[in-house]
Amino acid sequence: MSGEQKAKSKGEQAKGKVKEAVGRMTDNERMEAEGRAEQAKGDARSAKEKAKDVFKH
């Protein structure tokens, strides 16, 4: 996985976790859902990059 993409996926995952936690604390369901979606996006990016690495070698 390229370093740039790995950092981007980790950043999305972390940002999503923070958003989800803040949404939960403030009873903001929309923010909580956005956080979960952002985490999923980071997870998908990470999985895509790992798959590319497997087929590259």
C-alpha cells in the first residue's frame, strides 16, 4: 500500500471515529451516521490498497 493512501485511509477512519463519538455525545444522529460512513470509506480504501499490493507481487 502506498504511504499516501495508507495515511489517507487511517485519517478517514480516525476522523470518522471522532465524528461518531461527538454525534453520540450530542445526540446528533446525523453526525454519528456520517462518522460511521467515513470509517467505512477509510476501511474500503485500505482494503482496496491491500488487494492491489497482493496482486502486484
